[in-house]
Amino acid sequence: MAAPNTERGGWVEESHDLFREGLDFASQGHFEKAVDTLTHYQKLCVKHGDKKGEGKALRNLGVCFQELKQYKKAIECFSRGLSIARELGDVKAEGKALQNMGATYESLGQYDLSVRHQEMGLAIAQQRGNRKAEGIATENLAVVYSSLGQFKKSVRLHERAVAMAQASGDHEGEHLAQQNMEVTYDQWDKYKKAMGVGPKEKV
């Protein structure tokens, strides 16, 4: 009788440990350590043909690079993760990758690309019927339009995001959208004063 093959079980256990360790480092704000650990995890996944694990590693690496303000590296990770998600037909991961890319492009000041990716992420959330994800994508778009100086459109999107967060029971998302909406109104006020226009109007 052949001896049981423990190789797969061994690397799977090792990879899971690495992934958890990487997330722990990230949650503690040790993003460089998280990058090292998650990169090791990613390489293990590639070696053993674990595409889903590789995509998960890339998504989390991208988030770490965002925190480190290494936006081009973040885009590269999210883009590769997006390709894997599409290859696997993982619509949920595809939507997350698109939203993450949109947020990173916004940080780079590339607002047209940001809007494009956020709108694609929003379409996927709507297709999946995921109200929470739809609310997050809507709020992300609101932030981009605020950065573009399109304050009226931004406020309307903030209001939609608040309503979606309330409908899905996402209290954190609701609070964030309300906070961001107030920031947008403040920016709108400053813009109007600079242009010699009166106080803000409620939409």
C-alpha cells in the first residue's frame, strides 16, 4: 500500500499560516512586513497552481501598497488579481479588484480612470444584487466626483450610498458616507465663496 501523500497538505497548511500572518501584520499597521509575508504566500500559490490563493494574495498586497502610498505597485497587483478573477469567473473578486483599482487611480489623481473602474465595479455589484457592495461602489464614485469638483453629483451619490447602507444594515458604511457628504458640502461652500456665489444649497 502506497504511503499517503502529505506534500499538498503540508504546503496548504504552511500557506494558510503565511496568509494569516500577513493579514495580522497588515492589521497592526506593519505593511512592509505584511508585503514580505504575503509575497511569500503568493509565490507558494504560484508554485502549486493555486490560482484562487494567488488572486487573494495579490488583492491584499495591493491594499498594503496602497497604505504604503506605492500606488503603481498597488495598481499592478490589483490588475493581475483582476485578470485571475476573470479567468476563474470569480465575479465577487472581479468587482473588488475594480473598486480597489478605482480608489488607487483616485489617489494618483487619474480621475477618469478612477470613474471608469468604479462604474464597472458598481455594475458588477448591481448584477450580483449585493446592496452593501453597491453602496460601497456608489460612495467611492461620490468621493471621486467630489475630487473632480462636481459637488452636486457627488452629494447625490453620497445620499444614495447612505440609503443603500441603511437598507443593507451597513452602519459603518452609512457613517462613512454621511461624513464624506459633510466634507463635500464644506468643499462646495469654499468653492462657491471663491467664485463669489452664495451659501450652499441643499440638493
